[in-house]
Amino acid sequence: MCIRPTMYQEYIHDNVLLTSSLAQHLYRNYAAPMPIIDYHNHLDAKDIWFNTKHKNLAEAWLHSDHYVWRAMRSNGIAERYITGDATDSEKFDKWCEAMPYLLGNPLYQWSHLELKRFFDCDLLLNPSNSKAIWNHCNSALRASNMSTRSVLERLNVDTLCTTDSPLSALEYHQKLKHSDFSVKVLPTFRADELIAFSNTQGFLSTLSQLSQITSINIGSLGNYIEAIASRIEFFNEMGCRLSDIGLPTVCYAKGSTGQCESIFLKLLTEQQLSEQEKAQLTTYVLNQLGKLYYKYHWSQQLHIGVLANVNERRKQELGPGTGFTVIDHDLDIEALAKHLSDLDREHKLPKTVLYNLNANHNQLLSCLAGAFQSDDAPGKIQFGAAWWFNDHKDGMEAQLTSLKNLGALGRFVGMLTDSRNLFSFSRHEYFRRVLCNLLASWVESGEIPYDLDLLKQTVENICYHNANNYFKFNDIA
């Protein structure tokens, strides 16, 4: 059953974001039919295995999305209705109360796109429509085609890559691998905790678990790298083809193996490390990780530029990662270049996707990518998709424009969700519409030719084929 207002032009209509007949042609005939590859998201493989359903729309949208939490706080909504003990229906009412003031925010467009695609609902999110939307969507969520697996299959998802701790047993990936589920669900090796040298107790806890899992007594830096290599081999056997790491800032301080061994022993004995020593150990481990990724033909993703948890009071109240992270202004491009160059010098630089949180760094990273391309993989170093605070129409267009001007747009591996929200997979549609509209505008301005074969190739490659080939997903049984 659909739900629509009377005497109203639909907000999410067939041509939304497509402002010309050429854009509409590119989207409908080339982009829309392509399967989806989501090579970086935060869905839980356990939820996919158990084929879970959301109980209500608040659970789907509000329980774990810090984008939403920030937006609600911007509207003066009390924390009780955001991360607190209010009922789900109360939280949803407050979300609808905030929504009219978010006009133009990508959350406004994404939320209405999800209402349209998954619930066939054209009502605008606002207080007067809150109850009608709540009742309609919650009823729809009970249908069999709203389970996690059904939604993914309905969206024509081919492959998705979760984000997983190096300590993970990957038990649900294993179950899914041997099931009849049509979507490839692959792990990603998320290495942040392996270089968390500023949190001594947390790192030592990681070390203890790593030792137990691998049966390797970690008494030296060499043992540590051996244990990491064991986990990478396990992830590889489970179909992993990507790693990921977040680098708030990029540091580079090269030390000898002996120096780094001594620093690691200090860490094991809970001695305080200087900032220089942390940088040396980080540089060493990142280099060793890069070599291991190269060995297994993986691609590494580097997410750069997060200034985390800047509101100390709120961090103490609510914990880290609750919506108080901002864009960092700093990017040491020379340090990043040295990391890549060290691996390249030994011919062990893996395929690498570079993401920046600060849009002012678009040209820096797209230019840097061009300095490390190689004949062993087309588009080997990627300037990655618009990420986090750039994940909207303006940000996507800026990223694509920088790539067009300074790189090889036709080799771009395309969009990802980077989200815990199952329904956020509709953002692939959002991106594809933005892509087709931008390409059409470049045709109309004379920047690129009106050649439908060339445009078809470009659109289909960016939407699907480039990622499939770059990450070698077809090679996975």
C-alpha cells in the first residue's frame, strides 16, 4: 500500500536530481540497471546471517546514526530523545520535528529517498505527518521483503564488504559464505587498533587477545608482525580483499628495525613513549602492513583527517563516536608521500584508496595519486569517494571534478555507503543520479563529447565494473 498526499507534486520523483534529458537517459539506461558493489560499509554480518528486521523506523534510522544525532542536537532537542531513554515513537516524533529545519541537508534528501524506495511513501517528514509515516512504515517493516537479506537482494547488491576487527573470528562471514545467499558478504581488515600506541592499556589488551587467537607469544616486534600476518592470512582465506585504517593525521618518522624493536619493548613494559617514538613505531607497522597487503593482492584504504571527540564534556557523558567529531585542517602530504614511496621503492606498494575528510584537500590527494600509478594495475592509486562530511551532492560533484581535472575519472571505483543503516544503500542511487547529471552538464557545456558509447562505458564502469575488477571480486569463489 502506498501513502501519498493529495494535490501535491512528489518530492522524490523519477527525475529527481536529473536536470536534463541526457542525464535522465544516462541514469535510466546505464546507471540504474547496474548491480551494486558496496566495498566499505558498517553492516554487521551477524544481522545479515540472521536476516534481521527492524522493529520500527526509529530503530532503522535513529539508534546508531551519529549524522542524525548531530542534526537533532542542532535543533535543540534534548539528549533523552536522541541517545537517551525516550521511547522509539517519541524519538521519531522529535526527528520529524527537526526535519523541516534541515531543508537542504543531505539527511533531508536521503530520508525522503528511503521513504519512497522502501515504503512507497511520499509524505514529507514533519510533525503533522509523523504519526501517519510512523504507522505506515512500521506496518511495512513487518513484511517478508523487509528483512536484511531481502532488502539487499531487492536492491541488486552483488558484493558488500563489512568492516571488521583484526581479532574477529568472522564466524558469520563463514556461515554466509557457505549459504545460498546470493550476495557476497566479505570482511575488511580494519587495522586501527593495531597502531593505537597512545592508549597503552587498550593496546596491551589487544596484544593479549591477538596472542591468544594466533597462539604466538608476542614478546617482540617481530612476533607482533608475525601475529598480524597470521590474521591477514586468515582474513584472506575468508575472502577479504580490502584493508582499512583511519589516520587522524599522517605522521612519518622512519626508524631502524632495531630502534623500533626497542620502542616496542618499552610499550610491553608499560613505559611512556615519546611522540617521536610513537611516530616511529606507527611508521614501521604501517610499512609492514602495506607489504602484507601487497603479498595478498589486497587494496588498502586510508581514511584521513578526523579530529575526534572535540567536545570533552559530551564524550565523558555519552562516550566516543557519538557525534562530536569534526574535520581536521591538517594534512601532511609529504609524510603521506613518504609512506607510499617507501613501499613503492621496494615494489611492494599495494593498491590504495585515499579518502579525505577536508574538501580543501581534494586536489592534494588526487594529485598525489597520480604520482604513484603503475602498470601493474589501472588506476592503482585511487582518490576515493566523497566521505562523511563530503557525502552529499556538492561534495560528490567536487570529488568527481577534482578527479576529472587531475586523474582518470574513467578508472574511478565509485561509491560506497560507509553506513550502519541498511536503507542507506539507496545512496548508491543518489550517487548515480549525481554522476549522470554531472556528466550530462559537462556534455552540454562542451567539456566532454556527446558520445553515447563513451558515456555508457564511463557510467557503467564507475557504477560497477571498475570496483569489481580493481578489488578482484570475481576471483572469489
